[in-house]
Amino acid sequence: MEHVGVFLCSGCGIGDALDLEAVASAAEDSGGALCHTHPCLCAEEGIALVRESLSSGEADGLVIAACSQRVKCKAFSFDSATPVQRVGLREQVTWSHPPNDEDTQMLAEDLVRMGVARVLKSKPPVRQEEEIADTVLVVGGGLTGLEAAAAAAGLGKPVVLLEKEAELGGHLAGIGELAPAGPPYDQLHENPVSNLIEQVRSNSRIRVLTSAVLRGISGQPGQFKVEVAAGGGDETFMAGAIVQATGARPYDAHRLAHLGYGEQADVITSAELDAMLEAGSLTRPSNGETPQRVAFVQCAGSRDAEHLLYCSGECCATTLRQAARLRRDYPDVEPCVVYRDIRMPGQQERFYLAVQEEGGTLLMRGEVDGVGGNGNGRLAVHLRESLLGDDARLEADLVVLAVGMVPNSADGEAIRALHDAQQRVEHGESETQREEARKVAERLAAHEGTEILHLGYRQGPDLPVLQYGFPDSHYICFPYETRRTGIYSAGALRAPMDPAQAVEDAWGAALKAVQCIEAARRGEAVHPRSGDLGAPDFFLQRCTQCKRCTEECPFGTLNEDEKGTPQLNVLRCRRCGICMGACPERIISFPDYSVDAVASMIKAIEVPEEEDEKPRIVALMCENDALPALDAAARLGRTWSPWIRIVPVRCLGSVNIVWIADSLSRGVDGVILVGCKYGDDAQCHYIRGSELASKRLENVQETLDRLALEPERIKLVELAHNEFDRVPTILDEFAAEIEEMDPNPYKGF
Amino acid sequence: MNDQDSLPVLVVGAGVSGITAALEAAETGASVVLVERQPYVGGRVAGFYHYFPKMCPPSCGLEINVQRLERNPRVRVLTETRVSAAEQVDGGWRVTLERAPAYVTEACTGCGECSKVCPVSVVDEFNHGMSSSPAIRLSHPQAWPQRFVIERAACADGCEACVQSCAYDAIHLDATVTTEELQVGSVVLATGWQPYPLEKLSELGGGVLPDVISNVQMERLASPSGPTAGQILCPSTGQPPRRVAFVQCAGSRDVNHLPYCSGICCLASLKHAQYVKDQHPDTEVSIFYIDRRTPGRNEDVLTRIGDMDGVRLVKGKVGKVEAGDGGLVLTVEDVEAGRKLHEQADLVVLATGMVPTGNGESPFGIARDEDGFALDDFDRGLVVAGVARRPTDVAAAVRDATGSAARALAAAERGA
């Protein structure tokens, strides 16, 4: 922007602690077009003053030097075309540093100069006008998919529902009754699936394609091009967003030979018992007789280090449902449930109570370590750690294994890695490289041909999966925040869940799909920077095809052409800036956040001469967690070193190494990066931004070597949002370490 | 699709469920009014130290949500507000919102001068009574909106110290209740939960023995902004506990108290065991349980924390907690095994359950199940979200709330 209006607030004690006239001079000297001071900028008069400067055309960009960028946002938001840089004089200067002090004053002046420098390099966002498809594509016609289709249609959207089988309903189809999902929670209720199928089939907004084969999905949210083979022909249509509801399948019981499956004819799975109950013929497969005692073995393959580590979440309810059904339909049969823990959370407990009160179902706690023949034609369930003693045996005529659920997912990233390895096996440059590739291809061979969505994405044809094959983002707060914008996983595919939860999940995923379409239409980013209009810009003439951006984007935004040049799919972009941080050529920028803008902020810091003995430290802090912690520390009266100049960043992943090089070559004595925890339980909202930053820092060593500077001048610290008691100490300790060293010899260059 | 010309969605309650429902609806383009009785958003979890299974701070997710609220022009947030009346009308509801007296107005800059001069000290309910604060204060250091709040009833007669200290004319001690009528298309009830009262568990020492605390108090003890600045200490001595016992199903799965399972307490206690071990590695932790309910991938929490050195999980229901010679004595019964144990501890944490808020007092005449959990009434444009519907953890509440936003919009779409 050309005309930066600088507005200083003297309220909240700022004016008492600083010489604001001197701050105003600093603002004007650094390129501010005008500078006003107001005793309470957030009050109506103050806001009016700011508005006046915009409407008169005196200012086209703003620096609001008052309180933190995190508060009074609505008061200080004007129009989307005006870049606004907030400078937190209150939190970062006057609350946290001694008043009327030379160093405090220098800090304030630097921060305002930095704000002006950034706005001078900012541009208004260019609104994206794109043609947006309204259709929601739902993949999978089980309970979750049906419900998601009905939900999206209920929100006014056209829906295409794809099912690979000839019939809708998934694995619940054909089951008459389910465990209770509503009050009084003590009796079986009718399975909603068949009604739902009718409802979906008769809904004019929903098109159902059964026996459908998904051939490919390319494009981006609002503009997905979907290719399908169904009904004997191929067709292509546009969809705005996608709900993947491909469900889960029972764990392969053949792997549970120790529990007798496949070895003993009378050992069956829960699904097989359901089939018997629905067919009205409860019999022992070995001899066709009606069993007397039916033993249910819980956690068959779940909560087991050899099989599934997780709890499948719905098997306890399924077993109790089946036991209740047995008691009702076959009063002479004695169900017996062997369990480690009965897991019936919430109101489901009432159903568990009802089964206990009804009587007739034996509930036994114990660990089953084997099921075998008993010599008399019956089966023996061997128990360990049971209440009956160390080693107990339970006789039964039919054993039902409550097997767990495995998500029907495909590991998009593994498939991509497999295909890359296969390429290298063919075209590798050296024998060593080809050999390495062969090993990788062998390790990943099981992923061959597992594609479900067939996405035309550089990072792989399906959603990335996390732990245990669930394509979930593993976020607690934002369970739908997937790593592929506009594609939402739902139901048992996403996490172990029961039918009632799957229904809720379907509605949630449908809403996210609709929301993504609407955001695309408005040209806005979706979560977490919802509403952000500023799309990234790639100056491709200078691209060297290093592929860092295409590989590191957590959301798979970028595709590549044959040469490796990035192809932007702007509607997939979440505006984190990780690509900007990755780019060695510095050709990626956002209108209000760019390599150049932050570099200019750093250049705006006045670095005192060596003999002044005033070190300078740049702190690049994540604005989602580290900056809020710092604000809270300031509110609680904590103080920290006046040498620190805070630069809030969208994510540590957006930090371009050149900012560090620029800082050091200008005589800044140290650079500290403070961002979210990374690793297995990463707290980064962009999944791996802080982790990428830490990896990139390894490369900074080169820069330090070149400048002949100590490696300790650069530090990365992980900090959680609530660690406000720690953050001042972190900054002070780093400042002390820097003071120990000689001044940066590049001062004054 | 719902747009700004349509009637807004009303979301009642701004805990994680309500905030989620409001934002998810607003980000589709709908306009939303979010009302909250407390002066801050975030509800119960605003006072929590960590979430399971990741052991990460709730304030981290709240930060993103608060920034979304700060920036979304389609959401109007009204704190210290309740729905005092509601009437079903064509195409939705006409509601009366009752706003608490605005003793501190939106002109408040959050500078904090008033707190410094306030002569009155009150019990800090945010810390569950474990500390005190000035009568005028910010509810907690990361509270949003960042607006001070006054406990007016506690003011000394004629005291105007805060008024005089305020440079922004933001404090008006003579403010009165105001009401506002509003027509909305549909309503999301996200009224959340209350901890089952400790006082009702006197046989377990609740409300009687100072070193018997609740799980929600444990969250405050572990929080840096809590009464002990994050130190887990025995209330009676101020010393670190050497033996901590967790009593599961304290008031849950119990016909004398709550018949249902509160669903989250097993995981909460495992998480608390980690809080204790992180601060006091030599402290012995025992968890007395009926069933270890850690469904889904939360099984990892049981595996990880249950296997820690010095953490013991013991099957058995605690029937009694008494003061003994060397500390507290717990009587533990395992009916199935036919055994009775006596265990000692310095600090006992009762894993109290969740009680749905506002049972029996809804202006919407919402139907409830036997346990007081509210039921959707789609035909009348009433949708329930989060723990108001069912005891759940945060991840499930957020999922449910997102779906509730969809149901509310669909109900409004149909009603319009």
C-alpha cells in the first residue's frame, strides 16, 4: 500500500509509559503517510478517526498500534480491501517493560516501524470469482452415506450418492433391530436403515448410483470433476465437495485361529450370528442343532497388541443386543458374555442394566486365551485372570467372536510412495538407488490397487490416514479438519463408532461439505483461517522445480506438471504459508503476508552499534499459540527482555529461512522461533508446520557457517497455548545466552 | 442455502458445543446469535488443563474458535444472557433474551485498573471455590470477551472505587437488566453440564474431608491459571500428595445417584494420573474402577498411562472414604470377586459425573429423557448439541455440534 495511516492509542497506560510523539516521528520517518494519537482508539471516536482517514483517501492501509492483534478485532476491522497491521504496544511493550525507559521506548518505536514496513508491502486481496458446483458427492451407501446424502439434500444441495454394491444399506442392511439409540434406552429398536433407503430413493435432490465404480476425481473444492462408471456407461459430473463414507469391515476372523475361528465349526463372528438370527435359524454349524449355551467372546482381535490396538467401540453394544435378542427369540438358550470391560457409555448403560435385570444372560469377566474342542462335541473357552480362578474353562455350544472393525480406507500417501518407488526402480539413476527403491516398493506392495477416491492429487490418490488406518485429522477440537480441503470422512471410516454416532457424524460431515462449497463461492478459505480472502501468488518464471512446496503442503494444494512446476489449486489452499516458508526462490506470497513483507519488518528494526551494548533478537512467534501465551503473560504482569522484537507468523511452517539470514546479516544477535509442539501428538493447526520449521533450521547451519556465526544464535522452542508462565522465561533465557556471546559482527554493515 | 436474509439460528450456550454449532452454521453463510449465561465463552473446558488423549490445552482450540468469532460478521455473541421466554411462531421462534445488568460495558478495554483498586474479595467460582479474587475481575487470564465482570452483590455499600479508576466510562453500577426480543428460524440447545455435586457424595468424603476433591477441581489445580499456579497439592496441608486415589463412578452408574455412565470419567482420571506423575514422579496413583471405559482410539490412553510405573488400576467400587491415622482410608468392594479392600491415600479425587444443565426449566419446553438429557424436536426447530444430549467427550461433542448446526439449518430451511 502507498499511504499507511498510523494510529497510536495512548489508553490503557500506553501514553503514560511511552513518549508517543517520538513514536509518531518514528512512524512518519519510516514511511507512514499520517500518524494520529488517540486516548482510546477502540472507542467510537477513535474508530471514527480511523474511518475518516480511509474515506478521505488519506490512508489505504493501516497500522493500529494499541492492544494485541487478538482483541477488539471487530472494532478494528474495516473493509476487506484495507490491510490492517495491529501492533501490540500494550501487551508487548508497556505491560511487560518498565515505563519511560530508553529500551522500552526503542522497542515501541521498532514495533511501529515494523508495522509500517509490513503494510507498505501489503496488497488488498484479489477476490476469486470462480464457477462453483453445488453438488455434494457422497461415496458409500451404508448408514453414514445415506444419512449424509439426506443431510446435504436437507441443506438444499443436490447430491450424488455412489455405492459400489448393487444394494444400498452397507453392513447394517438386513439387521432387523439395533441397540437402543433413544429413550428409554432399555430395549431394542428398529434398524433405521430400510426407511432411510426409501427416504433417499424418493428424495428428488438425491441421485443414487449403485454398482458404481469411481474412476477418478480431479480438481478442487467447488470444482471436483468426478468420473464414474455405473449402469453400463461412463459419466462425468462436477461436484463441489465430497463426503467419504466407505465404512468399516469386520476384522478378519481367520487371523484369530487361537479363538477357534476356521478351526472349530461352531465358532462364528457377530456378523454371522446376525445372519442366523435374521434367517430365524440359530444352529450349530457342526450338527445343525440348536445350541444351549452361546458364549460371546468380547474384544476378539481388539485391544490386542497382536491385532487391533484400539477398542472398536461398538462390540459391547452389539453383543448385548444379540444376547437380548437370543433371550427373547430363544428362551431356552443361555447367552454368556466373557468380557474384560463392558463399555456402554452414557445412556447405553441403561441397556446394560436392562440386560442384567432381565436375567438369563451370564456376564463373566476374564481374558480369553483360547477356544477349542471339549472332547464331548462342545466347545471350551479358556479363561485367564478370571474371577473363578487363574485358569477357568467355560463350556459352550456356539462361540461368537465379537470381532472389531477395520476402516475401509486407502492410505493415499503410501500409495503415492509406492508409485514413486516403482518409478525409481525403472528409472533410478544408480543401482543403489534402484535397489533402495525396490525395498520400498516391496514394503508398500500391499497398497497396490487399494485406491478408493482416485484423487488426481500430487500427494496421493486418497485421504492421508493417521493412526490405525483412520483418515482422521486426529484433532479433538476440529474433528472434520481433514488434510484434503473439501473432502470429509465420516462414520466408522473415520473413527470406531456405533450407528447412532455415525448418524451424527454424517450430519457433521455433510455440513462441512456444504460449508466448503459456500466458502468457495465467496472466495474464502475454510478452517482454520475461515474467511481469509488472500490467495497465494506464485511467480513461476523464477521457479526451479525443486518441488518443496508441492511436497510439503499439508493439504495437498499443489499439483505438478511433468517438469515439476507447481500448479496451484487455490480452492484447496488453507493459507498457512507453509509453501512460502519452503520456497528457496521466495516466489510465493500472499497479499498481506509475504517473504518480502516480513523481511522488510526485520529491516525496519534499528540495530544499535556494538558499543551501545543493546543486543537485538528477532522472535518469530506462532500467532495461534505462542502469541496468545505471551499476551496472557503480559496481562499477568510478567516481563521479559527488551532486546526482543516479536514478529507474529501464521505458522512456524511459513517461516522462510531467508528471514533468519536477513536478520543475522543485519547485525541482529539472535533469532528465536516459538511454535507449537510437534511429533506424534502435534498441536500445530497446520499439522506439521513447526516440525517442518525445525527440519529447515538444520539447513540454516550453512548460512551460519558462511557468516562465521555461532549455531547457538538460532533456537526453536515448542510452546503450548497455556504455557504463559513459561514464555517470558524462554525469552529471557535466550536473551541471556545471546548476551553471553560476542555481539554479532555484522552490526553496521 | 440459508443466507443473511433468513432468520438467524439461535444457539443457547457457548461451551465447545455451542461455539462449534454457531461457527459452523455461520461459516455456511447463516446468521447466528450465540447466547451464554457466563461472562466468557468456552464453558466447562475453559477451566481444564489438558484434553485426553493428546494432553494438549483446551485453550489452544478455543483460541482458533475465538478468533473465528472475532472475525465472523455473521455471529453475534451475547454473554451474561439467558433466554427468559420463547414462543413458537410461524417459521421459527420468538424469544426474549434477558441480559444481566451491563455494570461493565463494551467500552471496557481490559486494562485492569478497576481490579487493582477493588477493596472486596470474593470466592472465585472459576476455581471451584479454591481461591478468591477481587469483586471486579477478568474471569480468567485468557477469558474472551476480554471484558471485566463484577460480582455486584459483593460490593461494599456506596463503594465506587472501580468507577473512579476507569478512564473509559465503562463501569455503571446502576445498570439494570435489559431484555431483547428476537425472531429466530431454529434453535440449537447446547446448554452443557454441571459436575455432580460433591456434597451429595458425603459417604465418599465429598464436601466433608478437605483432601477429597472432584475431578473438575483437579483440572484447576493442574492449570497454570489455577489457585495453586498449577501445583497439585493437598488442600489441607499445601504439600504434594504421596498417594493419590481416584474413585471412579463417583455418583455415576449408581441407582442412588446417576444411573447412567458419564462416559468420560475413566479417561479423565487416567489423564489426571498423568498430571500427578508429571509433577510428582514418586507419588503412587491408584484408580478404583468398575469397568475401564476408554472406547475407540482412547484405548491408547489406558495402555499408555495404565502401564506407567506407580499407576495401579484396581477393580472395585469405593463405598466409603474416611479420615484415618495416616491419611484417608478407602473401603473398596469387588462384589463379583467377593472381596473387600482398605486402601490409604493423601488425596482422593472423586471422578464425578456429568449432570445435564437446566433440567426442567427450558423456556422451549424441550422434552428430556429420564436422566434429564434433552431430545431433538426437529419439527419444532429445536436441536440439541453436545452433553445436553448425552454425556460425551469433547471430540464427540464437537462432532455432534457440527451435525446439530446442520440439523438446525435444515429445520429452518424446511420451516421457511
